[in-house]
Amino acid sequence: MRTSFNIPDEIVDEFDRVWQAEGMENRSRAVREAMLEYIEVHTRLEDTTGEVVALVGFDYRHHDVIRDLHTVQHDYQDVILNTSHTHQGEWCLESLFCRGPAERVRELTYRLRDFDGVRRVKLMVIPDDDE
């Protein structure tokens, strides 16, 4: 199947640099592999239940989304234990340390992904052995 995507040039350039450095055959092969990895991570997130301890890390353009991000963080203060924040020019890197129902952490992760000003959201989850 052929398809097309709207992707900023700098992301395509970096993606091409990486797959070529790894010796892959072509961009299509690299995109397939990236999509499979995304599916694997997403499926794992969907299948997680019960109480979890999680680290949600994301980067974003401060001036584009800071007010909305603060609103989301307040909406999920029942699972966010603490946060860590650092600046890199116009970009910020934030870490949210969470504990609670997997469903709430999953909702929080998806809400963060909804913002155009958020570039990436990464999640690490472990079961909460105290439960």
C-alpha cells in the first residue's frame, strides 16, 4: 500500500540519517520497523491493568502549551506524585512520576500526546508490588 504523511523536513532528515547509519535498505523498511515498534509499545500500554508506578517523560515548546499542560497535570494530581522540569532553549523536558490505576496513567499519557506543542511522550511502567 502506498501512503503519504506530512512530516517536518528536519524530522525526515534526522530519520534518514539514522536508518542509513544503521545500514537499512531503504526508508520504507525503516518506517515499517518504526511502525511495528509503535504498535508494540501501544499494545503493551493498552494491556496494562491494576496499580502501576510510572515515569511519563515528554518534551515540548514552553510558550505553545504551558498553560494547557498545567491544567492537565492538575486534572491528574491523583496519580502524579511529583514532577521534574528542565529548560533547553525554547524546549522543556518534563518528567512526571506517577502511582495509581493503569487506566489513569494511560489517560494522562494520551492527553499529553494530544498537544501539537508536545513533540514526544515516553512512558515507563512497572506493576506496583505494594498492592
